Amino acid sequence: MTSEGLTGPTPAVTVALCIKCKKNTSAPVAVRWIQSMSGPGTTLYACPNCAPKLGAGPTPDDDIPTP
């Protein structure tokens, strides 16, 4: 351990609501992304237990071909 590890800034904690079980999780997994016509899109998250049940959906990093 370095002195910077003890005195440096604390990492940001990400907390999100699971879209399946509706509980807060501190280890969110991005499972869906909803594009908005006005403004940025919305990323939906699941907890690690529910994420495998929901399957993978489009996320902002996915390339989705447009017809």
C-alpha cells in the first residue's frame, strides 16, 4: 500500500436501482439503453444476481445498424 492510497481521494461509488428486483445495488450492470429523441439516452441497470436473467440488451457502446 502506498501513502497515496491512504491519503488520496476516495473512488466514486456508483449506486443504481435494479430494473428487475427494484433494489439498490453498488455493483450495477448495464443491461439496456433507451435512446431519447430529445437529449441523451438512458441506461438501465440490474444487480449482478438479476443481470444474467435479463440477458444482454443494447447499450450505448453497441453498434446498432439502422435500416
